[in-house]
Amino acid sequence: VAGGGYGPLCRLFGLVSDHLYAVEVVVADRRGQVRGVVATREEDDPNRDLWWAHTGGGCGAFGVVTRFWFRSPGATRDTEPDRMLPAPPATALTFTGEWSWEGMDHERFARMVRNHGRWAERHAGAGDKAAALYAEFALTRRAAGAHRLRGQVAAEHGGDRRLLHEFIGAISAGTSRPATLTVRRLPWLTAALHGSGEPAGDGHGHTTTESAFLRRRFTDRQIGVLHRHLTRTDTGVVAGRVAVNTYGGAVNTPSPGDTATAHRDSVLNVSHLASWEKPEQAPEYLSWIRECHRDLFARTGGDSALVPCPDTDPAGPDLCFRQNAARLRRVKARWDPRDVFRHALSPAPE
């Protein structure tokens, strides 16, 4: 929550933190004395800035959170309980698919990635008919064998299979269809507990990640960079991938300053991931992910990163918080002036 909170329903309903009404936090003052504080989003709440900081700028940077209260914007204490938050769909159509590296040359790879990006651009608007579809597309190293797609369609009133069919068709246009595609309808809670969030390390002992948000699809130059780093033969990296996840929709409805989550204009969420088992493999895997990330964004001068994905290479809160960084530093100075609660990406007291 304190890092924003995105997942399979965010394109429909926004981030989890968009529905945060109040937070209870144990804070430390200038003398080192601790106390509990409740902060709400009410305009006349003197502690409102502490609530605001936990709508995407938290992650333990201001104190110890002991309780959250959730209530969607517009809901009041008089609102019926079953209407205080968005109602999840009864079921979700989950899917997994693979595009084999076998027979996939640069041209086919480029067309597949370009198709995916164009679909994301077309369907990133709030209220778009495809907002119910959430997908994570893991572009893998050739040694891994196949690119992997997974996600869900949470369409309440039918049409989910048609939407999924159109999505798969859009990615595959002019290139190959997925070698495998598994589709299952599950109760929504089962799908949520099963998890369709970002894979965490593929069971390896060590994982590192770097993240970014895209306002537009990858350019053809960037697609070429991706292909080169995913197919290069001068490294033994196997479990390396670039995950390109659908974003936008209701996430982009609030203005950047409404909450501490500043990235409100993106169509895709990108994560570079590398996983390894033995400590001596670290230099090779770290070099690969750094070089891939550097080359991919060398011409963009990007200013985006996802704070729940701890990436200190380079360390810089401004990458995560953009124009909200200065305000977060002021909140930090008020509520944690001794910088007791900190990590490498937390804002420093102003």
C-alpha cells in the first residue's frame, strides 16, 4: 500500500493506495520519543500530509504502520459498507502462454514487442473496454527457451474470452502464435491468492531488479537493444528477463500530486530482473542487468522507477517520486526529523 499498490485490477479500479482513507503510524519526534498518530485524507485533518505520504511514498520511510483504513474517494462514513470499495468480479479468466525462441529471428521478435506496445497504447485510457485485462509479458533470455505471458481478464459482464482472443491476436499479428496457451476461469479470490503478480526470482537464491514506466511503447531502437541483450552470447546469464506489464487505465485518472504516487501518465510498467543461485555468479548477472537497463534508456533521460522494487543502482528518490519528492522531504522533516525510519530510496528530511 505504502508503495502505491498495483496489481491485476489496477487498470479497472486504480492503485490500492488510491482507496486509502486513513493510516495509523508510530512515529519518532526530534527527541526520539515515539507516539501513535492517525492521519486521514480529510481536507481539514492537520495530519493529512502523513496520510498523503503513505499513498505511494511510504515503504517504511516515515514510521511503523500499524493500521490502514480503506474507503474509495467519494465514499463517506454514511456509505453502505458494501459500496465503500470497488466490488471485485465474481470470477477471473486467467491465462498463461509462451512464444518459443525457436524460429524467432530479430524481425519476428521486433514485430511481437511492437504489437504488444501498440495494444497497450491503444487501451491505456481510463474506462477503456480492455481495462479489465491485465497481462505480464516476460521477454526472456534465449537460453530460457520461451517468452512467457500471464495475466487475467476480470470482465464482469461477459466478453472476457473475446477480449483475450483479441489481445493474443494483436500480439501475434504478422508473427507466430503462442506455442502454448492455457486459459482457466477461477473464482476471483482463488486467482488473487494464486497470484498473477510479478514473478519473484523463479526460485533462485538471489534476485535483482530495475524498473521503469513507459509513456509510449518501446521505440524500434529500444526493441533492437532488447533483442541484443536477450540473445547476446558473451554472457552465461540464463534467468534474465525484461517484464513488460500493462498499466494505465484507472491508474492514470488522479493527478500526479493527488497522491504521493507520481507516475500517472504511463501505459506500461517495465521490470528488468536477473536471478542466480551462487554468490560467485553475481558479477555476471549484475553486469547484464545494468548494461541492458543502461542501453535501453540511454537516449530518454528517464525519471521513473517503482519504489517497491528496491533498486539502488543508481540510488535516487527523485526517480521514484518525481515532482512529489520535495513535498515528501517536507513531510519527512515533520514526522521523522531524526531520519529514524529510512532505506536507500527514502526521502531525506528537508
